[in-house]
Amino acid sequence: MDATAASRPNTEAERFVEFIDVEKSYDGRTFAVTRLNMHVAKGEFLTLLGPSGSGKTTTLNMLAGFERPTHGSITLNGQPVDRLPPYERNIGMVFQNYALFPHMTVEENVAFPLSVRKFSKTETTQRVHKALDMIQLRKFGDRRPGQLSGGQQQRVALARALVFEPSLVLMDEPLGALDKKLREHMQLEIKQLHSMLGVTIVYVTHDQSEALTMSDRVAVFNNGGIAQIGTPDSLYTQPANPFVASFIGENNTLEGVVDHVSGTECQVSLTGGGRIRATPIDLEGQGTACLVALRPECIQIARSGTNDNAFEATVEGRIYLGDHLRLLARLQNGQLLTVKVSPETMMITGETISLGWSQRDCRAFPTQ
């Protein structure tokens, strides 16, 4: 099944945002986005995830109104927005560089969208105070952005995007400038605010762990289109193609040729020797060149013959990472596996070990 294929949702709430056959070309020859069909449900947190140049930011910019589609249409709450300027779309925006006005105080920055929309002074004050209370920065209202930390500035940018109660909030790499610890803290803060407010969020990132942590669904972009869209757990455990398998999380990739396919199982002869039982994904049958993807945490140090797959391997390296030990194990056919095991596991470099894993934990894809 095509990873981008999905039936059109039935209700307006399910297609609160909808892209219909959207394409975008800047030069008339090459396309930054091709044949994009995607919907966002009301109240959903959808993340657009992918490497640089995959089309995710262009998609966000078309939704924001900063770019126009070359072909196709975009609707918001059932209404086409292709020709509407950004300020008429009732959309909040949060950017990586915060985009705060340095000469304004925190309160003035948060109040700016309200002044543009001609809110009364009384309602502006009430909304600004409520927004600053929400991000726990009320006492910093009279400071300027330069007097705040990066995390505090990003929280102000978030409050400014939410203060006028937009129908949709777009976030473009909003945590990219923060250090790892603060980034992880802000991920949880944004997710909590989303749960509390129920606002619809479309979020762009190239950080897979960020996408998995925060999202209701993730659209994985590659070469201008969606390689797969689904819940974080479905993308991780059931990748639809080699790109998603390699981009989401960590995967071992083994090369081989299909011996036979029988329903939900197949047997693959690995390059260099050995056979493996796997779950076939879009394999045509015997003789098909394929890649087998296997998560490091799905490999066990074999203690018995109960595994669907069992191999001898030599430990070539061990890396201590606190909560787990990462082994580099070389199979007899020369292919290298990464194995995640308990940090208490006693293994030494050069030791021969037995590895095993289940057929359902490895997926065989045709070589692209």
C-alpha cells in the first residue's frame, strides 16, 4: 500500500486543515512539494518531520500564506485559503528565532497581535495577563527580550501566538536554538499547553525524537512528498518503506535476496551467507533484492533455540550509554549489527556470542 494513501476523512472536524493535490514549484521545472494530500483534525498535534529539502517547511509556509501553491488547494475549517493573505487566516506562528520585538517589553510583545486586531485596552490587558500566567512569566512582563533566557523568550513567542486564540498554530523549528536539556523541557511544556488548550498545532522539525515525543501523528517527508503518515508508535514499529525505517529511530539494515514469500512471512538469503525470516513489505517474490530492517533493541543475546532467527557474531566494540550498553557485533557473513542490551551485560571485545530475534521484529523491503 502507498504510504501516502489515505481515505478522505468523513467529518469537517477531521479535515479541519486539508491539502488537496497540492504542488509547489519555484522555477516551473522542479517541485519542492509534489501531489500532497493531507488532513489535520481539529485539536490535533501534527508534526511534519523530514531532512532538509524534503518539503516540510514549504508545506508549512503554504499553510501560513507565505507561499502560494502552484497547483491544488488548501482549506481551513472548510474554507479555501489559497488566496488569503496571512493576516486573514487567524493563524498563530512560532519561529525558531523567536521573532520578538527587541524594543518592546514582554507584555507589549504579547499584546502586539491584539493591537493589530483592534482589541480594546481592557480585553488586551486581560488576555496578556492570562497568557503570561499560562507560561509562568507574569512577573517578567516589564522586561525586554534581551533580558530573558532563550527558553523564556521562546515561551513569550508561544504566548504571543496563542493570545488572540487562533484557530491554528504553526511552529517552525521552534526549539532548534535551545540546548538539549532546555529543548526537552520545552517539548513537555508545549505538549502540556496543547492538551490544556485543545488548539490545533502543525509543527515542523527535523528532530525525530522531538516528533515522537510531542505528536498525535507524524507526517514523514522525503523528496517533496509524504513517505508515511501515522502515529509515532506505528511509524516506529511498522515503517512502510526503507526511508522511514532508517529515519525514525535507529535500525540495522541487512542486504539480501528473497527466497520465498508466504503470507506475512518471507525468507531472505543474506549477502555473504545466512538466511533470515522476516515480515515482507511490498515484496514481489523470489529473486527480489531487498533490505531487512531490524531495531537494535529487538535483538537478544540468545540463550536457547526459541528465536525465529539465530546467528553467531563477534563483539567488535561496546559503548556505555548509561541506561543501556551498545554492542557492535559482526556476523559471520561480514555484516555488522548494533545491539542494545542492559548495561550490566558482561561482554568483551573479541567474544563470540549468539544473537536471536523474532521474524515479526524485522521487515523486508524491496531495494529502492
